[in-house]
Amino acid sequence: IQETLVLVKPDGVARNLIGEILRRIEAKGYSVTDLRMVEADRGLLEQHYEEHVGKPFYEPLVEFMQSGPVVAVRVAGQRVIEGFRSLAGATDPTVAAPGTIRGDFGRDWGLRVQQNLVHGSDSPESAARELALWFR
Ligand code: ATP
């Protein structure tokens, strides 16, 4: 059984989509095994997004993630890393397929692609690293 870190980002929390996102995760057959609401500080976000340091969207992203609480969720299931990324849809909500979280609820905020409701770990290595950060 695999584990992944899902984050409901500040836009997802502000738009009251926590329940809907958890519902989709559970409906797919995955299990929520831990969950916490966090006001992430800059240090945590710098570690979480270390692979993006230096990219043009890095600073706006780190600031956006501090704009409100985030819900961190530990999710377990068969091939859940790939499976959740499929539930989430493409990074840019404008082109994310209907039926995905980002495709159904994501809005076009102009250049603010960072407001795409959820994060999901992209590999077993990132999942282990990110789970250790958010559930230390
Ligand atoms: P996540 O890792 O959050 O699940 P992802 O794997 O789809 O998303 P990454 O390429 O890892 O996307 O980027 C991490 C986050 O950075 C994205 O979810 C998005 O919030 C933001 N981001 C990525 N590309 C851009 C961009 N071109 N402009 C603004 N924000 C971006």
C-alpha cells in the first residue's frame, strides 16, 4: 500500500471544498489516515517547494500558500500517488479535464495558476519527504 500527501490549498479551504475533495478521495477507495489544518509558515513552504526555487512562480506560490489555512491529508491506497494526481487533473485549471478536481472547480485567475485547489505528491520519494514535513 502506498501513501501520498494531499494538500487542500488556501483557495480550496476558502471556497468550502474540503469536504468535496475528501469525498472524491474516499469515493475512489482511498483511505484518509491522518489530517490536520495548518497555517503554513514560510520555512515549511520553502522546504515543501524546494524543487521550485528560482522558478518565476516560486515567490507568488509561497506567498499564496500563506494566504490562509491549508488542510494536509495523509492518504493511503493502491497506487495512490498516480491515482490522486489523476483525480486532481492538470496543473492549470483552465485545461484540466472535466471530472477532475481542478477541471470541475478550478477557475481561471489570469496568470495565477498557483490557485489550483490541491497538491499531490509526484513520486514515492516526494511523498515520504513531504509527509515527514507536514506530519512531523
Ligand atoms: P502540485 O505539485 O501542487 O500537485 P503540479 O505537480 O501539478 O502541482 P508543479 O509543476 O509541481 O505542479 O508546480 C507546483 C505548483 O506550482 C502548482 O500546483 C501550481 O500551484 C504552481 N505552478 C506551477 N506552474 C506554475 C505557473 N506557470 N504559474 C504559476 N504557478 C505555477
